Amino acid sequence: MKNRKPNENRNCDGIEMQGPIPMTMKKKKNMNRLGGRGTGLSLQAFANAKSTTNHYNPALIKKKREFYKNAKFVNKYKKSLKQQNQANDLPLARRTPEDDNGDIDSSRTNKWNKKKSSLHSRRELFEKQREKKEKARMEREAIIQAKKEQKEKAEAYRKEGRKKMFKKTRHGQPVMKYRIQHLLQSIQSSSSASVNKNV
């Protein structure tokens, strides 16, 4: 293989090089990587060279990520089950005879009563909000229905007027009665609109 002379653009660090890297540079890099110039690796360096493992393993990372994601979902599911059970058990929960005997201290019962009252107040608040939303939805639906009916009436009226306007006699002449009625109605509506503007 021919030895190539370095161009003027090259520097000793190998920056801004054009063409392939010369063999001497490759040898230098390999020697430095292997632990020095001219001498081979020491026995200890050789033994440790392959034993050092790179801890980057995409498959393991993906598995861990999936495991944590699943754990998160399981925790959420357990919490929701717990809340449902508490909500179901509240009306059934009654004092046991042990409570009457005073085995459980009053602080526990106070906490339970506080929880019960807070749950009850939250439930009432939730019910009120739901009723408000339901009312608003019903009002919206009523408004939409009224607009729809109004639109349908207007459409039917226009269709009827159009049918009358295009009616013709047996000889193909337009029926003037309907045309005149239409003109009168348009004049009346425009005059009433102008009167309303002036007032």
C-alpha cells in the first residue's frame, strides 16, 4: 500500500482531514487504546478488558420501564377498589358490641366520624354538581330542539312558497295570484322592518 503524504489542510489531531486516515494514525490510536506505546497489555489489563461490562442494555431498560408502568396501574386499580369497597360498606357499617365496651379508643371513632361526615359532604357536593350539570344539559337540549323546530318550520314555509311560485296553469303560464301574494308579503315585511328601525 502506498504511503500518502498529509495535505496542508490536515493537522496532527486529525481535524479537517480529507481522504482516508493514514495507517500511522490508526496504529497510534490502537496502541493508545491498548494501553501504551510499543508494549502490549499487562496481564491484569488483559484480564479486566473483557470483564468490564457496559451496563446499558435496552431490553432490560424496557422491561424495567414496563414493570414500573404495570405497578403504577395495579396501585391505581387497588386504590379504586378500596374506595368502592369503602363507599359500599359505609351504609352497612354499624357499631359492634366491642365498641360499646370501650375497647377501641375515642380517637379512632372520632376519626371515623370525621371521615364519614367528610365522605357524606363530598357525596352531597357531587350530587349537587351533577344536578347542576344535568339541568344545564337539559336547558341546552331544549334550546337546540326549539331552534331545530323553528328551522324546520321555516324550511317547510319556504318550500310551500316556492311550490306556489313555480305553479303553472295548464297552458304553461305562471299563476299570478301566488306571485302577487308573495310580492305583497315581501313589501309588508320590508315596510314593518323600516318602521321598527325608525322607532
